[in-house]
Amino acid sequence: MRGAGAARGKPGTERGGRIALVQAAVCYAIWGVIPVYWKLFSAIPPLQALATRMVWSCAFSIALCLALHARFLPLLRERRAWATFGASSVLIAANWGVYIWASTSGHLLETSLGFFLSPLTSIVLGLVSFHERLSRMQKLATVLAACGAVLFAVAHGGSIWISLALAATFSAYGAVKKRGGYDALPGMAVESLFAVLLGAGLFAIGWVVPGFWDVARTAPDALAVTSAAGIAVLSVGSGVVTAGPLVLYSAAANRVPLSLLGLLQYISPTIVMLLAVTCFGELPDAWQLASFVLIWAGLAAVAWETLRGQRGRSMFDRRGR
């Protein structure tokens, strides 16, 4: 009887796993096309767009918690939660700020490179912060990624800071959240409360200091929406495109093996790179292409090792994580 029950349960597990796989893929696809959203929003300065994103993502995150009955207020009584989400909100705000500015100033290739580098910088952070041991392939991947970053820096000088800033802030963000260990949705709500304070601070400075919004201003993209109504819609939507994918990610992470989830994350920078090349005229030169090839080789080494480790396991077997 127990064997029959297990057999009946397996299709449900597989079906749930495949739904989760679609959720993860949709999440990463949204993250891949989101630069187009910031180009639509580029009629307002990047710092103002960042502050707006913080405010509306907070509103949407809290609304989700209330709708799904996820309790987040008790976390505010924990000193460790204050430290965790205070740090994570600063890191993600820095990541968003660089990403919005780069998306609207013709640096999509650098953002793509940054998010290709992110899994590899996470490996290094795991070594430093969590004393994880690196496999032979992870060591090879790290060396190849470092060579790619150095080659890019030598060939293009200053623009490598965009890639390194995105990779470093996102990897550090992940490390802080991992060390905190809080549930995704309540944690996202509390983090958004800290972030909204940063956003409110930016709005206060912009109101008091003339020209503050012009500090990192970029020229509006040809796609920019300029009507007041359109900008209002995009402002509200910035909360949806921020929190929505995170909800999909949280749902998928409970069912999709982390090894598979790690491979799916390459969907986002691949889409960004394709958009940069095919839609926005950012054609890579020989040096940029060589840099990408080195980093892709490192990612391929890690992917091969991951898939090799998954061989013989059910894709959605929770014990395989």
C-alpha cells in the first residue's frame, strides 16, 4: 500500500516540480527583459527612478504579505533581523541604482557581464564567508572569470566597474540573506521597509538640494514615456516588476533543486546580452567577446560539474538538494 501511495504521489511531485520550473524560468526571463522597462522610465533621472522603485516595491511587498497572510512584523523585534535587512537593503539599493543607470546609458553589455560574473563571485564569497571548499571545476571557473574581468578592464578601462559593482553587490546580497536564513516573503517585506527609508531619504535630498537628481542623469532613451499619466503607471509598475519576480523565485526555490536553479539564472544575462546586441546596437568588440568567452568557459565548467552531480537523480527529488 505504501508503495502504491508513493507511486501515486510521484506524478504530483513531478507535476509540481515542472510548474516550479516554469515559475523559475519566467522569473529569470522577467529579470532579463527588465532593462527595457528602465528605458521606458528614462524620462526621469536614475536616482529618482531608484527612489520610486524603493517606495512602490515596499507597497507591493507588504500588500503581498497581507494577501498571503505572511507575518513579517514580528521580525522587527529581532536585533539580528535589523542587521540582516539593514545590510541587504543597502546592497540591493546599490545594485538597483547601478543597474538602472547602466540600462539607460548604453551599458547593457556591462550589466550582462556583471550578472554572468555574479555566480562566480558567489563562489568566492562562499569560500571567504562560509569557509566552503572549492571543487576543482570551481577553482578553474574562478580563475577563468578573473582572467576575463582583467582582460575587459585592460581593454576598456573604467567601464568594468559596472560589471564588478553589479556582481559584487548581488553576490554580497545573497550571502547576507543566506546568513540571515529568514523566510523569503516576510524577509522581502521587512527588507523593503528598510529600503523605503533609503528611498524617502533620496526624495528628501532631492527636495532640499537643487540639482541632486542631475548627479547621475542620463539622456532619455528613444523609448522613454514622457506623459505624466504614463510615468505614473510606470512608477506603480516598478513595484510589481521588482517584487513579482521575487515571489515567483521564492515559489520555485521550494521545489526546484538549487543546482538546477543555479543553471537557470543564466537566462537573465543571456537575454540582456541579446537585447544589447540585437535591439540597442551595443555590438561587442573582439576584446569584449574574448572576455565573455573566458567567463562562459568558467560557467560551462561549473554547469558540467553540476549536471554530472545530478546524474541518476530525479530532477525534482527534494533529497537531491
